[in-house]
Amino acid sequence: MSVRLGARDVSRAFGPVRANEGVSVEIRAGTVHAVVGENGAGKTTLMRILYGLDQPDSGTVVINDQPVRLRGPADGIGHGIGLVPQELAMIGSLTLLENLVLGTEPRSGPRIDWARARGEAEELASRVGVELPWTALADNVSISVRQQVEILRALRRGADVLILDEPTAALAPAQVDDLLRLLRGLREAGRTVVFISHKVDEVLAVADEITVLRGGKVITTRPVGDLDRTSLIELIVGQQVGFTGFVPSAVTGDEVLTVAGSVSLSVRAGEIVGVAGIAGSGQDELVERVVGLRPPDGRITLAGQDISTLPVDRRRAAGLGYISGDRRSEGLSMDASLADNTIAGTHRTLGRHGWLKPSAVRAYAKRVLDGYSVRYGRTTAVARTLSGGNQQRVVIGRELDRDPKLLVAAGPTRGVDVLGMTYIHDKLRALRDNGSGVLLVSEQLDELLDLSDRIIVLHGGRVAGEVPGGPASRTAIGTLMLGRTPS
Amino acid sequence: MTVSMLGGLLMSALLLWTPLALAALGGLLHRVSGVVNIGLEGQMLTGALVGAVVSGATGDWALGVLAAGAAGGLIGLLMSLCITRLGANEIIAGLGFTIVLSGLIGYLLRSVFDVSGTLRVAGLDPLPRILGLDPLFWLTIIFVPLIGWSLRNTVAGLRLRATGDGFDAANALGLPANGIRDIAGTLAGVFAGIAGSHLVLGQVGLFNENMVAGRGFIALAAFYFGRARPLPTALACLLFAVFDAAQARLQTAGVPAQLIQTLPYVVVIAVLTATAVRGVRGRVRRAG
Ligand SMILES: Nc1ncnc2c1ncn2[C@@H]1O[C@H](COP(=O)(O)OP(=O)(O)OP(=O)(O)O)[C@@H](O)[C@H]1O
Ligand SMILES: [Mg+2]
């Protein structure tokens, strides 16, 4: 048996969008196979087809060298395939343990054997080397924890082919290392892994073979030895890419943001202030307090005005922009149209006497969406139908276009492809150079070092220290993140 | 007020509580699976008629109750299929079924049974009493904790909750989310059908086309108020039942009937409003 999982001439169109066009891939058993490509290249579509969640218009899925028809995910699961989707499919009102066993519950009669479930969960977690708060609701844990549960779930269901759709998009470097180690371990154990990522370094570090998709078509499949960073990026985007690197701010003005409380900091006009820390060090609380989603524990001012008690909309009116780290529930309304998502918050300027002017709405939405290179069909399409990275661009476009005095950006390039990332970074710098302040929270150390003028490191909900931006601060940040003082 | 009057009030409140709570528990199951069931009213009415006719024809209350449950379940399944397979809006489907069923039943009464509105069934076998109350009351009492426990601790309960909160996620895990909703919809129909039969066999002893009188909607309000948890839902039903029993007594005391009859409904609206206000206050100002 050579091809454990594959596609033969698979095509899938959504209306005018050809998400997959004559795609053929062969994923050999016992390998880590990376699938890379720009936002909207068709990676997620292909994975959903391979798992049975979606059916191709033409072409077939191949399992163990045989063409098969998957009528639903149950078929995929039956063939030992597990999918950890890009937009995690955890059920928020259930506990982690309930999420883990859902669908394959250990039972005694009609009853769920919770003791056994718990035992299995602990056993699985320790085998993989993670520790999880099993009784916490999925809604109340971080994305990385949810993702670990999803991986364990697939393993528990006996998946020996594990498809991971952008698993590292929301992870901090240390967590990424853990994940890559886990994937290598799975390969050693004879399992097959399909791995999607926009980060070429990760891909080169973990993959045996790499398939590049562009515009729904396979450009090439190569063994990792044939590729390096530059050639892979060129294959992905079809051109050479220039990276800007660290450019410190030229001029800074008055404070646009001051926060007092358990975390105290300030951001000046014309300055990007980064916030680093291992997940759960107080970043989420800080962001939520500044944006107005959590009661303040001290005074917060925006351009001199006390906003501590203002609701979100008044803060936004006062000049606050917010790129949420969770585009699915906070950043976008997934079932609303692209136009509605784009104009949200600006809609009052697009009509008169409480009536929206459809032509103005469309024009505004088109300008923003095109301006931020969103790959979409019509402005009336719902946000859900966009690929993950394109959804993120919609959020960025909406928030940056308002020209905020202060932009709070949490994981602004999460799930965005290489070109998109450099593009968004340039936009954030441009916003800064125009005299706005940016509070940047990111799990990506490289992003923080590249963009920030100063970086504030959090540990255990407090400020552990501050370092200047630029590549030289890397080790100092690492030390501060662990709560130690750099020597 | 004497002790015996209070005792009498309590007994009649429990009698009125039974069908309300049964229907509400059915609606609760459907709600947990992610569908708001507006059709309980029509399903109760159908159960009442079928229960009356079958009990009369067979002379056996149990057969009447079973037939009422089966009829309600069938309608519940049809309604659910409209929602899950044909993509009908749950509100429209529920209202539509209720309106069509009450129209159909009114027509049946006149054309087949040749009566206008009220059907007296000869040989009707009323519910027996166990410890002073009927078997359906005891069944409902058992259901309250049983459903609460099952939702938490059984495979079916977990899958039901999963379908309600994460339809796509459940599907992606290979669970038949639509099928689970159909089962919940059928169960809701069974519960509502049996609840309807209680109105005839446990209370009035005859069928009237207006006898459900909004109880299906009160049941709906109850599981909303109870946030789809069995105990609070049952207590909400009890609240209505107590005021319903009280209004019946006040009527005999000479206060204008039309006014008094609205009392339990007014109480339900007041309580719902109060909890809704509290709910909004409790939430952090997330919308903005
Ligand atoms: N359900 C859908 N309805 C309409 N269009 C869709 C749907 N799913 C995907 N598409 C479109 O198909 C194209 C490919 O999407 P896909 O999600 O496969 O991209 P991707 O490679 O995973 O991108 P990303 O890196 O941003 O996640 C996109 O243009 C997207 O808008
Ligand atoms: Mg994708």
C-alpha cells in the first residue's frame, strides 16, 4: 500500500468560484504531507472532501489505493481519517471531556461511563504530553487548548490519518514546537499526517512532502529536500516577495491610550506597542478591558478622554479600532453579508434618516474589500463562505479603513498567507506613520519583533518588563515571558 | 382560608400542572436539540381528541393515552421533517401545524362526529387515581429529575445537547444531527399528545375544541423561563397552575370571570419580563 489518502482529478466549484480544479494528490502512509497555498487557494475545500464533509463535483477520493466515495464524515472516520478543522468545531456549552467523547462515548447501557471517559482522556493526554482542564467549558478555554482537544479527539477515534487545517495559526512559538513534536511522534508511530500552514518554516521543518496549491490547482508536489524557504514562497505566491523587516517609528506624539490597573501601560501616537506573553498571561483581559468587553479594573483613557465606563460603541466613536483575535465570534457576523460586515460601525454615514443607501453601501464595501485584496464573489455573499484568511482581511479592512486613533490588534495576521501578512504589516506601519497608536497583541514573536517599537511582556497577569522592538530583543522576551529577569 | 381549602387548591393546581409540565418537558427536549417548538398547542389538541375517542372506543384509559402519544408523535415527526429536511422555518412550521390542526379538528367534529365544538364520548374511561393523583401526574414527577439526569449522563442526552449548541460540529463528527432533531421533535409530540389526553381523561371528561386554551404556548414560555432545565421549567408550570387553580376558585367567589381568567397569563408575562430584564442586565455590555 502506498497511497494512504489522495485525490484523483477532483474539482469543486461554489457558484463562479472554482475552489478545486482537477486536483490530484497522493499522500503516502507514514508521512507528514504539507499542503500550502495562498488564502483561497482551495486547501480547506480539498481537506473537507478528503474527510467526506464535502463531495467533489467530479473526480474521486482515493483511500488505500482504491477510489472510494465518501458520503459523509462518518465514512471518512470509518476509513480512519480524522480532521481538525480550520475553524475549530468544538461545542462551547459542553465541557472538554464531553467534547472529547462526543460520538464515541464509553458507555454502560445508555449511561455514559464518566469514570472511564476521564481515565481515557487522562491516558491519551499524558501519552501526547499535554494537561487539560477536562471539566472546563470549551467556551472558557483558549484556542490552543481547544485545538489540543480536537487532536486528541481524532486520535481517540482511531484516526491514523490526521488532517490538521492550519493548526498553528493561533499558537505561540513554544506551542508550535510542541505540536510539531507531536506530529513527528505520530509519524514515528506509523500514522499519516496532512498538515496545512502558511508558515513556510514550520512546513519545511516537519513535512516529508509538500503540495502547493494555487487558484484551486496543484502547482507541484515535491519532497522537502528539493525546497528551501525562498523557492517554496515563490512557488506559493508565483512571484518573489520582499520582506520589510523591523522599521522603528520616526516620530511619536501624545499618549493615545493609557491603561491603569493590574496591567498598566500607555501607547503614544505614532507608536506600535507590542504585548507578549505565554497564552493566558493576561493578554485577553487587557484587550477586553481596553475595548470595553470586560469591566475595567482601573482608569483607561483614549486620546485624553476617560473611557473606562463607556460602552463599546462610544469607545469606537471616540476613535478605537479593534481587530479581534477571534474572528468567528467577535470579528465577523458569519451569517451576514460581506457588505454588512464591512459597513458595520460606519453604516450611519451611508444613508440618511435611518435609511441605508444600497448603492453607497455597495460602493463602500467594494472599495474596502478590493482595497484589502479580499478574494470574494459578491458583496452579498455571507462571510462564512470566504476562506479563513480572506475573512481575516475583511476584519482588517473594516477596522483600518476607519482610521482609528488607537487600533487594538489581537493576532491580526492569524491565518493570513505570506503575501497577506507582509501586506497587513505594511498597513499597520502605515497607520502608525500616519499618527495612530497601535496596541498589538500576538502569539507570533516574529510579528511582535518586526512591528513593535516597544514590547511589553506580561507574566501572570502583570507587566514583567519592557524591551525595545527589533530582532535583538528575542531572548530577553523569552526570559521575561517565563517570569524571570534577563541578566 | 382554611387548611382544607388550601389543600383543595393544591390538589387542583397539581392536576392542572400535569399536562402543562408534560408538554413543557417535551418542548424542552426539542429546545435542547436546537429547535423552538411552537406546535405544542396543536399537538396537545390532537392528543386530547385522539385520547378521548380511543379511550371511549376501547374503554381503556391506557390505550387512550398511548394513542394520544402516538398521534402527537406522528405530528411531531412530520413537523420536524418539514423543518430539518425541507428547511421550513421552525416558527412558521409550528404555527402552521397548530392552525391547520385546530381547523381540521373543528371540521372533523362537525362533519364526522356531527357536534359543534364539544364532543361527549360515551364509555370514556377516565384516569384512575394512585395516592389521590392520576398516573400521568406521577409519570411527570418522575420525568423531571429523570430528564435532567439523562441530559447530563446518557449518550442520548449528550448528543442532544451537542446538536442543539453545535449543529455543524455535531455533523462534522459524524453524528446524524438532523436525525437527532427529528427524534427530539417526535418526543416533543409524544409528550404534548399525552398532555392533551390528560386534559380529557384526567380533568374534564369530554373534548372541546378550545380546551387547550393556550397551554401549549404557556408550556413554551415555561421552558424558556426555565432555560431548558427541567426543574425550573416544571416550577414555572407550577406557578401558572397555582394561579390557574386560584382563578377558578375566585370565579366562584363572584369576581368578574373574564378578568380573573387572565390572571395566570398575566403572572406568566410578568415573570418572563422580570427574568428577561435580569438576563439582559447580567450580560456584560457585549453588544455595542
Ligand atoms: N461554502 C462555500 N461557498 C462559497 N464559496 C466557498 C465556500 N467554501 C469555499 N469557498 C470559496 O472557495 C475558495 C477556496 O476556499 P478554501 O477555504 O478552500 O481556501 P483555503 O486555501 O483554505 O484558504 P485559507 O488559507 O484562507 O484558509 C475561496 O475563494 C472561498 O471563498
Ligand atoms: Mg482554509
